[in-house]
Amino acid sequence: MPIKKVLVTGGAGFIGSFIVDALVERGYDVTIFDNLEPQVHNGGIPKYLNPQARFLSGDVRDYEALKGAVKGAEAIFHEAAMVGVGQSMFQVRKYVDVNSTGTANLLDILANEQHSVQKLIVASSMSLYGEGLYQTKDGRFVEAGERSEGDLTKKRWECYDPKTGEPLKSFPTPETKEPRSTSIYAITKKNQEEQVMVFGKAHQLPVVALRYFNTYGPRQSLNNPYTGVAAIFLNRLKCGQPMLIFEDGRQQRDFVSVHDIAQANILALEKKEADYEVFNVGSGQPISIAALADVIMKEYLGARASARAVPIDIVGKYRKGDIRHCYADITRIKTRLGFSPKVSMADGICELIVASEAESCEAKADFQIDYLAKRKLVI
């Protein structure tokens, strides 16, 4: 039967709300299930929430509330999660409870209660890879292990060939790379994905896991100190404070617009070729963190004649749990689902800047660094 009724857990959040909009636009009957996490929403329903979607207040840790939300759904996008590497390293119980146990609740309901669900799509994460894929000077592909504290303390930021001691060259990371999680957040996302994929195959329920790379765009909370780095940089720029960059700023990531993330989710829902598969969702274009700061500065100053530049402060410190390089190989999702990133970095940052006009700046990144440093998680 064709799918009409869709549930989006975490549908009031940054990514979830764009998935909701895309579903509504395509004529689906959408229900949002969200606990309105105070750190993100300050306990209030966001103004951007699509009025054509039904909103249910609830937490994925609440079995009965989640069971009620699942009733009647024909497809589920499981977006509900605690996000952020740094925070996960000291709020361990909460991250495991929300991400791992919340997902277990959902699957337990699907296993033991009557339902109409025909497909389940889970928001996975590039963080589960740990380090990305690397290549040696002689052309061998290798999977780098976690960087040693000895190297990091000496500001030896790169990953090195254990045989020769030479720096490794970063390479686009495919879905076949072995996960090597380096943070509690990454472990919980890996666990979410594995639970869903194992469950789906066992119960013959089509499932899809989308490994999001660094997502940015409108509705990303600028005042959450554990939000994405693009939003943190923009917030500090608006506050007239230096952009703080760990290590040497040359670490590479893959930044993808939230609009392209929503596109990938619709493809995952509507194409059978997605069933029981795992896909990277990124731009396929690596950029260093320092270069990202430059782009944000350039676009912000170009949009506002009265704006002033701020220093880009490369602090030479590192956070435990961080990795050096990881950016997406998106060959699989392009060839199998027809995915094509539509939003350029410049256009996406401009959109984020415009959307941020309504938000006041609150400099909380220093609080985050101090908090992590006290726990010896920033060195």
C-alpha cells in the first residue's frame, strides 16, 4: 500500500523540521513527536514548525507516549537524538538513554505492538567512522586509529603511517570504512544505526540509515554552545568575539546544507533501492575548519556594511573525542538514489546569515571550552 501517514520523531528540531516541510510539500500526512529539548527550544514550540503537521509533545524515553505516536504511522523518520561530541563526554547517561534506549523503545514497539509501519529511516552520523579514510605515500588505503595523546600534546595533529611514520593523506570516506567511534555521541549513533538495521532485516521491515555529515542551515540554534561549528562561528561573529578553532584549523570536514539532508530523506522514503542500505549524506566537498571560518566572515561582512571583522583565533588546543579528517564519498547515494547536492557552501552560509537576523547573540562557546577544560576534555 502507498505510504501516506508519516511520523517524524524529533520533528521540531533543526533537521527534523525540514524533513517535515518536505513531506508536507509532497502531500504526506505528517505527525511530529518531540520533547522540545530545553537546550535547543527553551521549552517552547518553535515558530517555524509547519502548521500542516500534527504536533505531539513527548519523549522517546517514554514508552507509552511513543507507542501512541507510532499508532497509525505508515513510515517513521527517527530523528530524535541528543547531539554533540563534547557534551556527550560528560552527559554520558543522558546520551545513551535518549539515543540508544529511545531507539530500543521504538523497535520494541514495532516488534510487540500492532502497527502499520512499512518503512523506518534512522538519522545516523558520520561521527561513527571516527577518523576518515586515509592513503599512504605508496598508495595503500588504511584506516587510521585514534590519535595518541602524546602526539596531540606535541601538536602533531595529523594521522601517521604506523609503518613509516609519514603523515597519511586524507581520502573521501565510503560507507565500507570500518567504524571506529571516538566519542560517546558517536558510539550511540553507531548503536542506533545497528539496532535499526539488524531489527529491520530480522523483521522484514524495510529500513534505511543515513549517515549525516556536518549539517548546517536555518533553524540551527546559534545559542546552543554544543551546536554545529558553522552556527557557533556565526554567533561569535555577531557578538564581535574571535572565532575559536581547535588544533591548527587545517582539519577537514564535509558541510552539507539541511535542504540536501531533507532531499536525501525523501529519496530514502520513496525509492525501494534504499531499503536495507546505509548511505553517506554530504556535499562530497572537503573544507578545512579555518577555511569555513573565512567563508563565514566574508559572507557576513559582504551582507552588512556596518559589520566588523573579528580575529580567527587558532588556539592550538584539542578536544578529546575529536578526529582529524573525515569527508564523504557520496558515490553510493548518487548512483543508487539519484541524490545530488543542490546548495553551494556560499549560498548555504548566506541563508544561515539571513536566518540568524532574528536571533540575539549569546557568547557561550567560552563556557563550553571552560566546562570541558575543567573535566580535562580540552588539552
